[in-house]
Amino acid sequence: MNKGLPVALMLVLLAGGAMAQSKPPVVDAPVLAATPPDATAIKNLNILDVKPDASAEPGYAAQNNGERVQVQPGNNAPMWRQVGAGVTGYSSLPKSEAPEAGNLIQPFVQYPGSRLSNAGEAWRQVRNKVIIPYGGALLLMVLAAIALFYWRVGAIKLHGKPTGRVVERFTPFERVAHWTNATAFVVMAISGVVMAFGKFFLLPVIGTALFGWLAFVLKNLHNFVGPVFTVSLLIVIATFIRDNVPARGDLSWLLKGGGMLGGDEVKSGRFNGGEKLVFWGGVFVLGLIVVASGLLMDKLLPGLVYERSTMQMAHMVHAVSNILMLVMFIGHIYLGTVGTEGAYQGMKTGFVDETWAREHHALWLDDIQSGKLPAQRSPTPVSGQTVQA
Ligand code: HEM
């Protein structure tokens, strides 16, 4: 007989006996109640020191006294219960880079004046029950209102005949800055809308496999085009800020809705009150909020601690400001394309006819005709004849 066999058998028996006798160490540790006590206490607990509260969850403590180890070896349900309660475990990732890596599930938080709550779930509810339905409804209402307006009232037409004399509205630099930003905006808007609302209007049509791939591609596109949008937005702000400084007459332009519907448009400089509102409200304020919250979610803002709660706040700010920005830019895109005859031409070629300038920006044309402003600022050759001072 092989001599090694009895020795191996003995070793197995000895080990088995030792295992049967060994009891799990009884730790005099803090106890997790059904409703966890308070956020910081939970954060500072060590996952290995915690056992569930016997009175709150009858039977759990008994299961932990060795019975579970023998009957269900490998069943680590108590540990997962603690993970679910937000207990901090061990992670080798540096705290500075991944402050919450020890928490597989977001810790409970206690906001002043409110009860202890699971912030992850609260954020999910706000996203799914407030931002998505109300934001989506707002976008649909704006689209419907614009479609109705176009159908019933139509585009703002030129009243006079074009003269053939042109004036430079946008230099090539201004147009490149604008169109780079506009293209990036459209990419961001489409990818953002699919990420937020796609499961309602695309998923049922194209199915899960295609939608999964599309969402994956668009999400990456969103992350990479974001910095392009950021840089071009800053350039657009720097380029157009001078002519968007509020002036006398802007308020009355806004109060009368430009007077555009009545036929007689309130006189304005290079940009009117409505354009200035879009510039300051949409491009400057909302644009910068959208960009800052977006860069935060890309983890591109230095010196910040990227905790889950930081990301959740940034997401909510990003989503709300984006919906408002979209509302403003749906209006801007409408007026810049089919809504105003000749406006798109100005941003496409850089030049507008004298009649267009007279009817939409009379004070600006006055300044050009009186020689205060040049009719052309760039050396680009012009096909028509430039307005003379
Ligand atoms: C497809 C999208 C867009 C289209 C079709 C479009 C079209 C136009 C047009 C035609 C003009 C000239 C208006 C005029 O001559 O008075 C204009 C001006 C302007 N656009 Fe856009 N645009 C788009 C997107 C954007 C975006 C995303 C931004 C910035 C976030 C933007 C910012 C501006 C600014 C700053 C002006 C100058 C007017 C002002 O400063 O008040 N546009 N756009």
C-alpha cells in the first residue's frame, strides 16, 4: 500500500477537526440597526467589525455564530448586507483619487433637517421622475409651439426689395467660431437627447441591440466633443461679447417682442434685445454652467474630490441647464434658419443686403452709413457692391 495515503488522510481529518472546532471570532463591534444611525458613523465603520442587529433582523446574528459557516460555507450574505448599508471596506486605490472606492454602494447621507437617506436612490428618483418627464415635456411643448407659430404666422419676410449693396455682418473668423460651436452643439444635443430620452422614442423602434451600440457610440462622442464645444464656446463669447453689451432700447425691444410680428421691427444695433438675451442667458450663463458641470463629470476639473454625491449634483445641474439651453437654442436655430428670411445667408456668406440690415438692425446700418463703422472688416472679396459711407 502506498505509505503516503494514510498520512494524507490523517492530515485531512486533522484539518477537518480543526475547522469543526474553530468558532468565528466574537467581536464586540458596533451593530447596524435596521435604520442606520448616522452617516459619518457608518462611513467610519470597518466592514469586518460590523455584524447586523439581532433585534432588528431576527436570526441574522444567530446565522453569524458559526452555524452559517458550517451549513452554507461561502455564503457571505451578512457582508453584502453591510455593503448595502454603506459600510466602508478596504480598497488599495489611493483615497485622493478614489475617495469612495471602499464603498461598493453609496453611503447613506443626512442632509440638514431631513432624515437619513440613500442619496443614490434619491438622485435616481429625481432624474427619472422629475428631470426626464418635465424636461421632455418642456422640449416637446417648445417644439410644438414653434411648429404652430411657423404654420400660422410663418417666417419673418423682408418687406423691401434687395438693393444689391451689401454689408459685412460676420467676418470669416466669426463664422468659423460660430459654426464650429454650432456643429459641436448639435452633436452634443443629439447625443444628450438620445442618452436622456432615447429609451422612450428610439429603443422601441430600433431594438435593444442597436440601441445599446448607438448609445455607447453617442456617449463617447458626447465625452470627446464636449471639450471642442467648451473651447469654441469660450471663443464665441470672447468674439461677440462687445456687441452684446446691453444698450438703451434693448428692453423696449424685448417688451415689444421686437415688434417683429406687427411688421415694424424696433430699431436695434448690430444685435437686438432678443439676441442679447440669448447671448447672456443661453450662451454665457447656461453655456458656462453646462460646460462646467460637463467637465466635472468628465473629471477634468482640477482640485475637486470626485465623490458620488459630487457627480450626482453635477448631473442634475447639467441636465436642467441643458434643457433650458436647448429651449433657447431651438428658438435661436429656428430664427436663424427658416424663421427669418436672409438671416442664415448672413452667417453663411458673411454678408447681408442693405435692405436686410435696414429692416432688422437699423441703428447698426446707420453707424455704417455715417462712417462710424466699416461696411467691411475683412479683406474677403465681395460679389456685390459694399454699402458706402
Ligand atoms: C445649428 C445651429 C445654429 C444655427 C443654424 C445658428 C444660426 C445663426 C445665425 C443665422 C446667426 C446670425 C443672426 C444675425 O445675423 O443676427 C447666428 C448668430 C449667433 N449665434 Fe447661432 N446658430 C446656431 C447655433 C448656435 C450656438 C450653439 C451658439 C452658441 C452656443 C450660437 C451663438 C450665436 C451667437 C453668439 C450669434 C451672434 C448673435 C449674438 O451675439 O447675439 N449659435 N446664429
